[in-house]
Amino acid sequence: MSVRSLSGGDKLKTALAELSKKINKAAAVKVGFLEGARYPDGTPVAMVAAIQNFGAPGVGIPPRPFFSDMIKEKNPEWAPSIGKLLVANDYDAAKALDLMGERIGEDLQQAIIDTDAPALSKTTLMLRKMRSQDQSLVVSGATVGEAAARVAAGESVGGVSTKVLDDSGHMLNSVGHEVTET
């Protein structure tokens, strides 16, 4: 960006008005699992991500705070980064927020990839195995019960991915961002 020098009240007023238009062009950036992001069965990705992040103790899903931990870790970097992006993009707020949203989205995807604990239960692994054998399988309370019974009977859960937060890759690929303008 070029350095400008201004003299006189009218030039300063005009330059500030132009800068204000650029900065006010965008109001916010949303990053995460945006409205409309759904699994093939219609389940909202944001709902599944929230359950995974905070857990659902009533049904045996432990918290895996990938999103919360990412925000806690990366948040201090964001304000200085957006400032640098504004300067580098001639104070075009929409462009700076779009670039920042892309970066935060990448941080979120990396958090999903890096999360590896707590390990999946044997029942969850059995459900993965059952779905790999029957892609049309609908997981319900009865299906979970059947998976638990198979595990209790000693059936092997081998041959399926043990990676947490990545049964199908859909959550990882659903991370998005959008800039809202005023």
C-alpha cells in the first residue's frame, strides 16, 4: 500500500470519507458450519459439531472440544491479523474479512484433523462397521443397541477408521465462511 500525505481540511475529509466507505462495506465474517450445511440424511452439520464439541453425556458421547479449543488457542492472533489484512488490502473490509474467514476456516479444519481424543467407543466403531457393510443403515436407538450387543458378544470392530470427528469427512468438508455486508 502506498503512503499518502494529506494537507488541508477538504482533502483530509474526502480521504477519511473514502476510507470510511471501504471499512464500513463489510460488517462481519461468520466461520464454521453455516446454515444449510447438512449431512445426506438432512441432519444439520452444526448440530453434530456442537454435540461433538460439548458432548452428550446422556447418550455416552464425551466432549471433544475441537472448536472451543481452537478459538481459545487462535483467538489472540485474529485481531492483529485482521489489522494487517486491512492495511494490505487498502482497507477493503470485505476482502480482509473474507481472507480472515478463510484462515479461521483452515484453523477449524486443522483442529478437526488434529483431534484424536477421547477415543471412540467400541459401540461407535461397531456402528461404523455396520454402516460400511450397509450404507443405507439408519442409526437409531435400536441400531445402537444392536451394535452394543455385537460388541458384548465379542464381534471384532476391526477394519474401520478409529479417527474421531471423521466418520465420513463430511464435517471437515462442511467448514465454510461468509462475509456479511451492511
